[in-house]
Amino acid sequence: MKRRIDLKTAAIIGGGVIGGGWAARFLLNGWDVRVFDPDPEAERKIGEVLDNARRSLPGLSDVPLPPEGSLSFHEDMAEAVQGAEWIQESVPERLDLKLKVYKGLQEACDPGAIIGSSTSGFKPSELQEGALRPEQIVVTHPFNPVYLLPLIELVPTDKNPSEMVERAQGFLKSVGFFPLHIKKEIDAHIADRFLEAVWREALWLVKDGIATTEEVDEAIRMGFGIRWAQMGLFETYRVAGGEAGMRHFMAQFGPALKWPWTKLMDVPEFTDELVDMIADQSDAQSGMHSIRELERIRDNNLVGMMRALKAQNYGAGAVLNQHDALLKPGALPTMEEADLSQPILTLSRAVPLDWTDYNGHMNEARYLEAFAAATDRFMEIIGCDADYIASGGSYFTAENHIRYVDEVHAGAKIQVRTQMLLGQGKKLHVFHSMYEGDKLLATGESFLLHVSLETRRPSSPSAQIEAAMARIAEAQAGLPYPEGAGAAIRKPA
Ligand SMILES: NC(=O)c1ccc[n+]([C@@H]2O[C@H](COP(=O)([O-])OP(=O)(O)OC[C@H]3O[C@@H](n4cnc5c(N)ncnc54)[C@H](O)[C@@H]3O)[C@@H](O)[C@H]2O)c1
């Protein structure tokens, strides 16, 4: 099937923690990626970030991502930026180094390319100072892990034409980011200023012996951290104000800001003693896990939470749904596009991290979820779509039978193909086969009855659905009856 996404090229300048995350995000969204990083270990490090990203990112989507782009490493920065429409600078946080890099970049790159900087602290005007083409440079500040978290703080100056800012937003959205356009530049943008405030307060609490690093983390993750992840600060406080909302909340808690609750204007000195104290407490808290293990724990948790938000179409979950909507056209064939003489492609997706169990493979209940999605798609193909259901008719499942044939792991790209065994009158009997490449993973057989949603009783489908089923029945008549269809668990002899 034809993909409707044009191939794009990104250059990654600096491939550490953050550059590696950008590389993974672009690559898994179908862009070609060209990396320049003088560190001989860069290829290995990016490979490790990519392994984590392949496991976690594609399954966030309920439709397939485009085929992966190609990844290349270059010894020369000028060569790396050839043909790149997006250049992402993620070198260490030193202004002199960044300015030197832009000079080299701008001598070699396409003047129309966007140069985004991952800087956590510098203002875009500082980065544009003395540049060959200041209008080409903007701040695009990401959050770790860049391959999962949607936020990009997009900070331009008056030197950046509005057309360029819009183009940057379009590119960022196309790879699943949420670009937050920050209209007034400020040191450290928005999110990091906020995090710095919390970080300073936490350092004081630990230094003064009020709390350990673990107690600080529990105070965040058991309560307000979960709240923040879905509603942020102001919406949460609005709700906390009760029926009277934000005004009441401010009247009630505003004065507390003047109480001696904060030391935010003051920073504890980073003495060796403080550094040892925090590092020792952190070792005691989390030292039983390697950093790689912690990354995996983090990614599993993030995927689970983001997919839960997706079901609510809220916050980061709404961004995921918008990205799916961008990818959806062309992902699965319609009645007119499909070769009806063969089982029809009804599901194509990567296995999400939250579908796997303690054995590391797909939980048995998720096979049913995948087959149910395939049945929904089959219903859509024959005309039982959202409009039809709203008009009062639908199919209810009467029976399912699943056979588990082979293991399926997180990140695996699975496809379901559906053969119609019977489609006549009220009855619809389908046989799904799930594959990874050519490997058969499972089969799922479903028997459904058409019902009237008013009487909740079986009823005849529309003439259009009857006709569509007749067309498929005729086209698939030459297919053999699938091995395993009609099978049941037999009573032991
Ligand atoms: N770590 C974070 O959580 C985080 C989050 C958001 C933004 N940032 C920003 O991202 C940028 C990079 O941070 P990081 O954490 O990835 O650092 P890092 O040290 O992990 O990676 C920097 C990489 O740049 C490479 N490098 C050094 N000089 C270079 C040059 N002249 N040309 C090309 N590559 C060069 C290094 O070899 C290294 O691989 C910084 O500006 C930082 O503020 C970091």
C-alpha cells in the first residue's frame, strides 16, 4: 500500500542522551537520519537509545508508524547536514561551543533548513548572536526520553519569520511532538524554570535533614505527580477550589505564599558534603537497578500512563490520538483498495509495552483485544461504521476462539488478516490470522450476530452490508477453509 508520508532527512549534531532521543524519534517516524558526533562511542550509545525507543515508541500508536528511515554516521559535520531539512543541535550546554557549531553548520547546510537547538537554558537571541543567518536558528527544547515525551518548547525571536515557525511546528507535529510555542524568550524557557524551583526546594529539604531523597520522591509520585501528569497545575487547582473554582482557591491559599514556606530565592551551596549526602541517599534508594534497568522501568511506566491518557483523550493522550489521525489515512485498506480474494488486512500495529506480561510476551487477553480491533475494522469495511451504528444497527459477538501459536514481544509489528467464513443474513463468522512478518502467531475465530440497538435482539443488516458480505463471500470462495477453524478444546479421553 502507498504511504502518504514524504521521506524527510534530519541531521543530528551531538548524539548523546538528547541527540540520541531525537535520532530515534525521527527515524521511527520514517525520516532518514544523519549523525555527526566526534565521540567514537556515539554509534554504540545511539544504538542503545534506539533499542529502548523501538521497544516503546511504535506501540504508543494504534496504527503503524511509517517504515523506519535509514541511519548514517558521518565524520564530517558539513557532510552530515547535506540534504537535511531539519538540523537538531544537541551538543553540550556551552554557549561558545554552540556558536562555533552554528558557524560550521551554516557554511554547509541548506539556507532553508531549520536549525533547532536542544538548549535547556540559553535564549534563542543568544544563539542567533553573530550567526551567518540568525533567522534559521530556533530553540526546540525537548524532554528526556525524547522518543516518548511529546513536549517541545519552541522558542523563536523576531528574527525568525512566522512561516519558518509554522513549518517547524508542522515538522514537529508530524513526528508526534507537541510544540509549545513560547512567545517571549526567557532563560531556561518555561518548564525548566519550574523544575529548577522544585529542585532547589528538594535540595534544601535533603540538606536540612527534613527528608531523604526517597521521601522527596514518594511525596511526588504518590500524589501530586500523578495529578500534574494529567491536568498540570492551574487546572488541578481550579478543581481543588471546589464549586467556586479558581477564585476561591486563590482566596484560600494565596496568603500561604507569604508564609515562610519557601527558600526559593536562596540556593544551597553545592559542597562536597551535600553532593555525597545526596549521591549516597540516591544509591541507597535506587542503586539496586542499573541505569539501563531504570530507563526501562521509566519507559514502561510512561507508556502505561500515556496510553491510559489516550483512552481519555486528555493531555498527552490527546496528542497521541492526533498523531494517530495523521498516520491513519492509507494504513489499512478499504473495501475498494483490498484484494478481496485474499484474507483482508484488518490490523497493523506494534505491540505496546503495556500489553506484555511477566514472561515478557503479549498477555493472552491482549490477543483478544487485537482480534476485537480486527473485527471492528472488518465491520467498518462492510459498512457497519460509526454512522451505521448511530443509526441503530450493530454486531454483537456471540463466541470467540483463540489459538496461541507463537510468542509475541513488546514492539513487534503485528498484522491481522481476516477471512470471512460466513456472512449472510444476521450471521457473521470471521477467522483472523495474526502474523509477525510471515510467522503465524495466533488465530482468532469470532461469530457475531447483527442486532437492532433498539430492541437488543438479532435483526437483519442493511442491504448495503448484505451486498458487501456477498461480494466478499464470492471473492473469497476459492480460499481453503482455514486449518484450526471450528476447533475446540476437546474433553480429555
Ligand atoms: N540531559 C537532559 O535531560 C536534557 C534535556 C533537555 C535538553 N538538554 C540539552 O541538550 C543538549 C545536550 O545534552 P545531553 O544531555 O544530550 O549531553 P551529552 O553530554 O549526553 O551529549 C552531548 C554530545 O555532544 C557531543 N559533542 C561534543 N562536542 C560536539 C561537537 N562539536 N559537535 C558534535 N557533537 C559534539 C558529545 O560527544 C556528546 O555525545 C544540551 O544543550 C542540554 O542542555 C538536555
